[in-house]
Amino acid sequence: MLVLLVLERFEHVEDPVNARQAAQALGSASVLLLANHGVLVAGPTVVEAHGRAVTFEHRCRTAWEHRTAGTGHPITGPIRDQLGATWPYRVGSLFAAMARREL
């Protein structure tokens, strides 16, 4: 399940104190938005973290497309939870395909 948190006050991650703050804020969540600095995605393995990052990016892009087209509506409750719990790809298959493409 993708759990999203937002860290609204954040400075550069190169500073060990700030990196520690981000890691502590992430806790057991999957995704942490760093105000004005991007996103931190975590998972128990590199493959799962990659899958979560791809999923998060895809869903953000889709939301942005709908919003700019004027057709976006907030998703709440059970539908939101169901979308957060699903991963449309078999674990590892997308990672392997993208790794082959990079190599």
C-alpha cells in the first residue's frame, strides 16, 4: 500500500541533519513529499521501491492531466484506499524490463 506523507518544511538533503529528518518523517510510509525538493520513495527492496516510484509518478501525471483538462475530482474513502493498495505489475517484471532498456 502506498502511504503518502508531506514534509512541508525541508532544506537540502545533503545536510546529514536534514537527511535524518526526512528518514524519520518517512517512518514506515512509502512516499514522502519534500517541500520544494521532490519526493522520497522507499520499499523493502530496490525492486519494490522502484515499483512504488513508477506508480506514484504515473498517478501524479494522470492527476495533473485531469486537473489541467478540468475533469479531475478528488478521490476519497474506499476508492482511494483500494488504489493505494494495488500495484498493476507483477513485482520485478517492470523493474527487469526497465533495467534491460537502460543496459
